[in-house]
Amino acid sequence: MVLLRCVQGIVSTLVLISVCLIGAYKTVSDDTLRRLPRPGLDFDIYHGPILAPILRTRVPGTPGAEAVRDHFVNFFRSSLPEWKIELHNFTAQTPVSNNREISFTNFIAFRDPPGINEGDTARLTLVAHADSKLKPTGFIGAIDSAAPCAIIMHAVRSIYIALTRKWSSEAYPSNDTHGIQVIFTDGEERFSDDSSNLVDDLYGSRTLAADWEMQEYPPTARYPNRLASISLFVLLDLLGTSEPVIASNYNTTHWVYKNIARLEARLRQLGQFKSISTKKDTSAVRSWFIDSDREARPGHIVDDHVPFYSRGVKILHIIDYDPFRGFPGVWHTLDDDGQHLDLAAVEDWSLLMTAFLAEWLHLEGYMDD
């Protein structure tokens, strides 16, 4: 009987997650796409209020990491006051710490619909890692992952007023349980050059996934634990170069991938994108999403989604990785800095992610200026 109840619980959870995924997407109009908030000077690499403070070394346990974390906290407190902020702290030894415990902190912020218990809320979860590599010395990590963090920050700020309007509207359905969550993980990068060390990376995501699996909700809750309440885990990484290549690696979320590709095409057709092709023949701009007209190509890139994926969480991995040519040329080099960012592409990513949030959270009609 205990085994049967466990099986029934697993099946129920999977069904609920599937229902959330299938029912949580509504197309927005062209007018809404034209009115999406633009970042303006937010992404200026020297003085921009969102991106510039992240463009620094931020190795876990260092003053740089603390300064960037304070930037996240201040941004959410000032720009998104209805969001709740959590700091998930832990310590761990690394191959180069000489048996010393290093401090790590995952930054978490979320907003749930009013009147819905936490254990009944399905949270769309946007993720990027906040840390930078220890070596080479002075590594900034603009695409890896300062720009992805900034893109997420702009996108959630851009829907803040619309989400407030929706949730305060008399037409708001009481059975709408979709919330939103942001995670900026710490310790995604390796400390050593020994790639055979299987635990010298993903420090933050590995610890957080394990902790959330153990963070049980009351028996009457819709979801058994905080991990299971993640409706979709959207991980952004290595974004900010010209003409990125985004493949689809998971059959279960390929439909979401195709919907975002469709949004990209619509934004281009409406003249909302600023980035252009660097190729001589620009008569047909290639989609960033190379699998938009084909099936997913299951692959495996070790990134922050892995500890969550191994526990059954639905994953959409938006990472610039060409299956034939590999990672962007600046990857893990000192050239991965603000000066090598394609800021037009960064701005386009912010619009695209805002449009995706507007569709997922059903914000059509609430995105007015």
C-alpha cells in the first residue's frame, strides 16, 4: 500500500506538471510585442544600472561575489518590491581551497499569485549562474553569465506592472496558480583544471536541488515539495554574442522551444530586433533556434540544470552552443568581457524573454504602457 501511494503520488505530480505546461501558454498580439519595454541604458557596460555592476570578477566567497549579490538584492527590493528574496547559503571545500570551507550563496527571488498557498503554486523558474571562473585571473564572464543575469532582470521588471494589474483585476481567475521565480546560482564554474573531478562544478545548483527536494509541503498541498513545484526550469547561459546557435535538447519541452522560436520570428518581422546578421547574404536571417522546424536533438551539456533534471524537473536549456562548432569563441577566455558583447543581441534577448513571460503568464491585455 505504501508503494502504491508513492506511485500514485508520482503519477499525480507528473500529470499536474503536464497540465501546467500545456495550459500555461497563450499567444500575445503584435501590438503587445511592439510595446514591450526596452532596456534603454540598462545594458551600458560602463554605467548601466543592470549590467555594469555584474561585469566584474565574482568568484564564490570573494568581495566581488558579495557585491554582485548585493546588486541583485537592491534591484529586486527597489524595482520589484512585491517579490520575496531568499539567500540560500552553504559552504563546501574545493580542490584549491586547502581543506578550507568556501562560502556560497544562491540568490532566489519569487512572486506568487495572491491567495494561493506556496505548496499549490507552480513557478516558472528563470535561472543563470552568478559566479565567474577563478582562472584565467581577471576573468569577467560577460556571456558567462553576466549578460544572462541582466537579461532575466530586465525581463521580470518589464512584466512587473502587468502582473500586478492582472492579479488585482476582477477578471483574475482564482484557479490561476502560476507564479514566477528567479535563481542566480553560485559555484557553477570549476575551480581546478581537472575535468575528471565530477564534483568540482555546479556547487550551488547541486545543493539547492537536494535541499528543495527535502523541503516538503503539507500533505494537503498540490506539490509534495518545493522542487516539484517548478513548472519549467529555463536556464540561460552564454548569451550575448552575435548570431547565437540555440539547439533543443529535450523532447518534453520542445514545444516551448518552438514557441520561443516563433516569438523570435514575429519580433523580427515586426522590426523589433536590433541585431543583424554579419554574413554577406542577409536576404534570409537565420533563426537563433536551429531546431525550430525539426525534432529535438537530445544532447548533454553539463550545466546548472543537471541536478534538477536528474530529479525529474522539466528543462529548457537556452545556451549558445553549436552542435558542430562548439561554444562561442570567447568562452572561458579573457575576451569574454563587456567590450566583446553584442549589445544589440543582448537587448533582443531581453525583449524575447519578456515576450515569453507575457505569454506564459497570460499577460495579454495587461502590458499597456
